[in-house]
Amino acid sequence: MDRIPTIDITPLHGGTHPEYDQAVQEVIKACTEIGFLSITGTGISQETVSDVRSKVRAIFAVDESAKWDQAITRENYRGFIPMGFFTPNDGSGKADKYEGYKLHYDVAEDAPIRNECALYGPNVWPPQVPEARGAILDYWSQLDHVADMLLDALETGLGLEQRQLRDAFRHPMTNMTLLHYPPHKPDEGGYGIHPHKDTDALTIIAPDPVGGLEVQTRDGGWITPNCPPGGFIVNIGDMLELWSGGRLKSTPHRVVNRSGHERYSFPYFAVPRHDVVVAPLLPPLPGFDRPSVHCGHWSAEIWRTNWPDETTHDDTPELGTLHD
């Protein structure tokens, strides 16, 4: 497939719509052929997305010194991510040209699940934008519902047991990254974000009108998703590829902002609960051979190896790479 289809997921609401089966097959076709799809019919209003986008702009407009007061640390990977902090995973190439703000599944300081896994905790919210927390968490809740509908469709389309995927997302490690990409100059090399595969299960993003997201086709070319106003871009991550035994495709993508304008993005990354072990739920396709992944260990390794002076270990999961 050399294009990204647009699918109306209205029939997926509730699972009793007469066109439910057709919508499921359309989702499965996109996820097995290119791993990306544009969706409409989510029930999330354009006003909601516009409100979140305005809050994201305000967060990045905060004074630079105040951002550093809210920066991520090795102990708490939540908060401000400085410009140029991340480079390609193999240590090569220019630093990615973006600044970010990292948010995770938000639990209270005394939440019982923190006794099971230290990666859980409260987020760092910028005090300069007090209205951001409510707007973003409301949007997050609506995306949880969309992710649940899509996972239901994938369970049906793959012939899995009901809730076999969805039950893995109780107390999940789902997270969001707020992103600001300054424009690239015409003669400037590098990327907003270098070519990579998502390490999560499922990513949902409201595309910025200035563009910049590019998806790799099976023949190695790059295409731009054509998403209608009010729609969302969805892509399969490595975990769902692993769960499906290679049937669902985790596809490389990148960001290059040559629009001449500031680009703002806020992707939602659906990640299972900390104690979930992701392994094929169906017989793997010929040639698909990946080790299982423990979500808590995977998350800890992803966060640890984001620091420029940290390296992978023998037990670091091989996710997010550009293997075939």
C-alpha cells in the first residue's frame, strides 16, 4: 500500500452498528498493509483539539529558565525535554530539532500501584499554564476511549478473544509527549524527529495543519498522511506488531518541518500495564522472530537510554529499531 486510507470509525462505537464488520476489515487492512490510518468519527470535537493545541503553545511559551525548573530527571521522566536532547538511538546523526514536555499516566503520590512499580507517579504540570492540566487530561480520557474502540476492532479482526488486548490497558503506562518543532531552514540537515518506529502499542495524533509528518512505504519511499479536518492519524507500534505475530505493521516515520511555521504536536502513546508481558498471541508469520517484552522493564530501559550518556544492555528490548 502506497497511501494511508481514511476510515470513518463511527460504526465501532458500541460494536452493534450494522457496518461494524466492514469498519473492522478496513482497520485491519490498513494496519496489516501500511500500519497507518487516518480516522474520522471519533466523537472528539475540533474545539477540544484546538483548545489543547493552544495550551501546548502556551506551555512552550514559558520562560526558558522556568522550563528548566520543570525539566525531566533520571529519577522522574516527566516534564520539560530541552531542545536537542535526543539523538538517533545509535548515537549517530544530528540531534532532533524539537523541544518537548513529557506526561505519563497520572497517579497520586500515594497510589497503591506505586508499590508495584516505581515508574508510576504524578506528572509535573507547568504552574504558568494552570488550565493545561484539566484540558489535557480531558482530551486524554477521550483518546482512551478511541484507543479502546480500535483495540476492540483489532481483537475482532485478528480473531482474538474479547478483551484479550484491552484488558492489558488497565492502569496502563500510556503517555503523551507535547512537542514544539521550530521550522527547518531550507539548507538545514537533520530532522524534527529522525526516522523511527514507535515502541508502544498504538499511537494517536491530531495532525498539525503545518504538516511535516512523513511515513515510509514498503518500497522505501516517503508519503504524507492526508488527514481530513477533525481527523486523527493512528499508527501501529512495535508492541502490537509483536502481539500479532508480525501481522500488524509498525512502520518507520519521521518529522521534518519545512513549513516556515512553528509546529506543535501532542501524540498519545498507548502502552500496557507495567506487569504485562507482550508475546505473540497468534502463530508468528514466517520469518517473524522477536523476543517477548516485559512492559515495566521496557519502559524503564526506554527512559534510561534516552539519556545521552547511557547505553543499551544485553537485556534492553529491541524495539523502536528499523529492522524489517
